[in-house]
Amino acid sequence: MATYGYVRVSTIEQGNGTSPADQERKIRGIAMMHGAEHVEMFADIGVSGSSEIDQRPEGAKLVAKLQKGDVLIVAKLDRAFRDACDAQVRLKAWKKAGIDLILGEFPNEPVTTNGISKTFFGILAEFAELERTRILERTNDGRKAKRAAGGYGGGLVPFGHSVDGHGKEAKLVADPKAIAARATIVECRAAGMSLRATAELAAQKHGVAVSYETVRKIEREANPA
């Protein structure tokens, strides 16, 4: 029987109290409480929780080593699991395989063996998924606010724009010719002109490179489903 610890921190979260060192201290403290003399640690640093644990570099190595009778300790539910569904499926699989999972939220005994802990595990899984959704919403809201202020929040650069600067100072700069070409494209497509003909006309009229795929993309942006 072996005892393992798993640590994960994303780039965004590295400074919000979930540092690898804090997680490892908590894991080793729980291990000592259960009489484990040695804990083999696996840490995914700068890895998003949007993927399942066995699809992460160190997480995959950990899952491959787990055997019947082993104990896995995680400082917090959302360090290991992608969402509520992932958590529940993984819990059932490990229980069936005879692998004990101990969470920092329930350090006294494995959630794979205690009925009360399993009930709270389900509740925590739902809250972890909710928190992940809220983080994504805040991130998207921040990007939208930055774009509204003329900044560049990452992602694809809109047609007719280029990025000036780096990081927090990055801003979108409009190209007047390309913006005019975009207007022509929208008008031509609304009039029924083909993709290729529209691309050729916009390029000739405004002196910018336009592909028929670009025309298709602009049309979708102008007329979202």
C-alpha cells in the first residue's frame, strides 16, 4: 500500500492562496494524521482544471500508479477534478478499485468509504463546478470590459484590427481600410454576391487581402444565429 499526494495550480490561481507549497503542507499533515510515513507527491503546475486528471502530465503518471489499497490525498476537491460529473465518476471507479481518496475538506477518513463524507462529496462537487463557472464568467467579463475600453483581452484578433503592445498594455488598433472592406463585405453578401466574388471585390476596392473564408467569418459575425 502506498500513499500519494496530488497538487495542481493553474497560472491564474498561483497567487490566490492555493500555492503548491500550501497544498503540499496540507497533504503531508493529513498523511501524518493517518500514520503514513512517506508520501509520493505529484504536481501539475500551471495546468488548468478544465481537463481530467489522467489527461494532465503529472496526473496521468499518478493515475497509472494507483493500485488496490493505495491512498490518494488531495488538499481540495477542485485540485483533482474537472467538474461534478468527473468527480462522481472518478470516485466510483476508485472505490471499485479499492483506492482510498482523502480530501482536505474531510481529512479524518476517505470519502470512498464513509457514507456521510460521500454525501458531502457530492455537495462539494457541485459547488466546485459552480465556482469554476463563476471564475470563467469573471474572466470573460474582464475581457469584455477591456475590449470595450479599447484593450485586447486575448483570443482571436477581429478582422480589420491589429494588436499594439503586450500583456495588460495590449490594445486593438483599427485599420481604416480593413474596416471599410468589412462594410463592403457585409453589403455584398446581403445583396447575394458569392463568397469568392465578394472577397475579390473587397480586396480590389480597398487594397486589403481578403479570403473567402474571411468573408464567411465576417458574415457570421454580422448575422449571428
